[in-house]
Amino acid sequence: MTLNKAFTVPISRASVFTYLFIFFLIQAIQPAYLLAEFEKPSTLKAQSFLGPELLKGEHYSVVDQVHNDGLLNHYTVKSSFGTVNVITTSSLQILIGEIKAIAEMKKIETDDTAIASLKQSGKNTVEGVKTLVNDPKGTFESAAAGVGSLFNRASGTVGKRENTGAEDSRVEQLIGFSKSKGQIANRFGVNMYSRNQVLQTELDRLGWADYLGGLSVGMATSVVPGVGGVLLTTSGTARLLNEAINTTPASELWLQNKNNLLGMGMDEDSIELFLNNAAFSPALQTVMVAALDSMKGVDNRDFYIKVALQAGDPLMAKIITESAVLTAGYHKNVAPLKHFKPLARLARSETEDGTIVIILPSDYLIWNEMTADTAGSLEEKANVSKGTGVEIWVTGDFSPMARDKLEKMGWKTHSQARGKLTPAQE
């Protein structure tokens, strides 16, 4: 199969290892029994833990050899549109949904010549909106009172908001193309801010056709389930939020997120640094803020924003966002949380009775030196806090050795935790 370079997900392997190193970088003197034996990263068999719906479909197949780095799984997917390397099982699920959507999108014919012509003629439209981009203050002041009021919220982002690499240009957003594109994304159950370049090409093609008009693309019915969406759960609430993200201008999302975080009492400078971190798409930012907002009464929610500032690439941003979503799920569906505290340079949670809660969006956790370091340090903290112990929740599974070691320390282990923390809501 010929590799379609545009379809290759741009993931920095070094950045993943940096994240893992940061996560487990805790200074602690370990008991001798923790250092007795360790596991090394290994190769797993996809067919032993992935369901048939993920293993193979009409337009894709997952290579059976899966590298596990001790925390996350690294997958190779061969598809009709190229070969893709993707990290984490949740990212694999999203990718498969996107592949299905791409296949359906390609069935819709568009007049590409007309679209190209629109883009060329659109240069005149671009000239018309340059004033708004280059001299926003003057444009707002000269607008008629009724029309000017439409820009009240947008003006709050001028000079402060930066476009991320996951969104359309400012001009495309201003002329209304992005609205058409978002509606198409909703029809196919995908995230319009996806960094999948083949998906973006199809969204652009159909979005321009819809913007051009007369092709009835916007009337297409949803043909793909929402698995390709940005959110990390399958609940009805998640789908609704994903649809709202797709159809709300990125500048409006930015301002809404800023105001929501300010309403939580967070520092404005830290908020804007977070919202202008290009590793976070407008969608991930919105999901993060929604998760934090749902944990009313929990102290130190701003600690998650500080953690998010460390994200240097989209994968790190996704993992941090997923952690926030799962933590919010614990707070709602398991037990109320009291506050967040540092875990190295990340966050851990504590309940009212002092129980330490660790929630990891991990695929397969093994017992290695980093795990042992973390376990020893947290065991010490649990003893000092005089709580009821430590709980660890992972979205995947533990190796037999890791589970055995942790449970012998008195930890409560929970695997396949996504469905328990964020159960489906129809």
C-alpha cells in the first residue's frame, strides 16, 4: 500500500516519552521490595484485546503487532487512504470513525472546478474583509449601532486570541465557510478541528460545495456514528457538546471558555496562556473547560490549567484533556472530590475522606521503575494524609505483575474504567 503522507498523523515520539518521564518524575526513596523486579516495554497482540469492530473494517485494518511503552499503545493502521501511526486506544477509536466518515464523504460528488473558481473569486471577498482583520477597532467604531452590536463579543478577542493549527483561517471563519464546514462535520459525526489531513481535505471540499450552494451537501443525513467526535465518551451529552463545538465560531468558543474560567476564579493571564496554547484545538479547550466547570466545589481546579500549559503537542493536549474528562466523571459518578494536588507536574485527586485517586488515560500499565517510584511516593503520601488509601483507575488494563504489586500495597485497582467513570447516557 502506498503511503499517503497527508494522512500520517504528526506525532512526536520524543514528546510522548517526555510526557511519560514528567508523569513519573517523583523523588522518593523506594522500599527494597519495590525494586526487586521490573517489566520492560513489550509488543502486544491487537486481536487479544481489541473488539472485531476496531480490528478490521471495509476500509481499514489494524496491524496485530502493537508496541506498548509501559503506559500507552502505539498502533499502525492500514487504510484505503494510507498507513497511519497513532498512539492511544482512544485515538485509534477516533481515527476509525474518521476513516469511515472519509469513505462516505468520498461518495459525494462535487464540482471541483466550481469550487476552485469560488476560491479564486473569493479573493475579492478577502479584500473586503481585510479591513476587519487589519483595523478591527476602526471597523467596530464605524459600524451602525444595530450591526455593531453583533460584534460585541467578537471584539473581546481582538489582539488577544491566536489561531491554532487545527482551525480554518480567520478569513474563512469570517466569510462563513467555517459554518458550512462545521455543519458538514456534524452530518458525518466528526470533529471539524481534527488534525487528520485527509479528513480536513474532505471537509474542505464538501464545505466549499455547501458554501457555494445548490449542491445539497448540507442536507446529507448523518451516516457515521459519533465515534469520530472530539469527546472522549459516548454519551448523548458528549455528542451534543461536539455538535455545538462544530457550529460555534472558534473566536466565540475562545471567549466563552475565557469567561467560564474567569467565573471559576482563575487568573486571567494563565487563562489566556492556556487558550493560546496551539497544542490545544478550540475543541479540546472547550472540552477541558466543560469538564472543570462540572466539578463545582472542588478546590484547585486551576491546577489543571497549569498542567495544560505544559502541553507541547496535540497528543499531550489530548491526554491532559482526557484526564480532566475522566476525573470529572469520577466526581459525578463515583464520589465527590475535594481538591487537586500535584503528582509530579500533573494532578492527582483527593476525596473528602482523604482517599488519593489516580486516574490515568492509559492503555496497558506495566510494573517498571517509573511505576514503582510513583507508587512508593503516593503510598507515603497516603500514610501521611491518614485517608482510606489509594485508588488507581486506568482506561485500559494492568499487567498481571503491576496489578499484583499495587494490590499487595493495599491499592484498589480499576481497569477498563471509562465506562464506569463516564457511562453512556442516551
